Amino acid sequence: MKTKKLTLLSLLSALALVLSFMENMLLPDIPFLPVGAKPGLSNIVTMFTASFYGFSGAFYITLVKGLFALITRGITAAVMSFCGGVLSTAVMCLMIKKECKSLSYIGIGVLSAAVHNMGQLIAACFITGTASLLSYGKYLLLFGLVTGFVTGTVLEVALPKIKVTVNQIFKEKEK
């Protein structure tokens, strides 16, 4: 079972990296959006992993994404990715583990996107030594609400089919 888990986590990591890379390539900074704001499509993979493997699996995806940011965009991007990612992953795992009946994956997506943005903003304040960056938070919060809604909706729709497919793959391999 460890080999299967590692294989699936590796595939999920690759998927998260492809989504992140495509996002960076295809979506340059858009003038009316906050600087550096991206939809966070790779967070769909992190949320799926959190629901399927819990914190350890989701943290693994977050770590891989942070290392990818380090390699492709440098130390500042890696620190910001890791700070936002760890907070976001912790929140989404807590919400999934508690099986919050009042929060769907859409709600979890919105909450984790907002926390991710705040984690990045706090990291930016420490990196620059400029607390005035916190005023940027209201824009990031609004953007996080929109992107979290989108990523949560995608997962909400796709998760049942993905779980069936993954379970079928593992059952077929065991035969």
C-alpha cells in the first residue's frame, strides 16, 4: 500500500506542478487584479489530497509546490508559497477532518484561499520589513473569495468521480 500511496502522491504532485506552471505561463499579471494574484488551480489538487490522504499527503503536495517555486522563481517566491501553502493546508485539513457539515468544498476552498493569501501577505511584510503591505489585504481577501469559490466548485463537482476512479485503479492493481 505504501508504494500505491507514493505513486498517487507523485502523480498528484506532478499534476499540481503542471497546473501551477500553466497558470504562471498563461496568466501574466492582469492590470485590474492584485499584483501576483493567480487563481490557485493547483490548490484543487491539494484539497483533493487533503480529503484523500489527510494532512501528511496535502503537506507533501504543498512542500513540492514550494520547492517548485524555489527552482523556477527564487527564494522569495518559495517562502511566500510555503507560508501561504502551509496555513492554507492546515485550515483545509482541519475543516475536512472535522467534517464540517456547514462547509462544502466550496466553503473550504474560499477559507483556505483567504488564509493562503494572508499567509503570503504576512511573509511579504517580513521579507520587505514593510507593515503597510497589510493594507493590500482587502484586495487579496476579495480575490481569495473568488478564486476559492472557483477551486472549491471544481473539486466539489469532480471529487466523487475522481474517488471512484482512484479506487478502481487500486482495486484493479490488487487483483
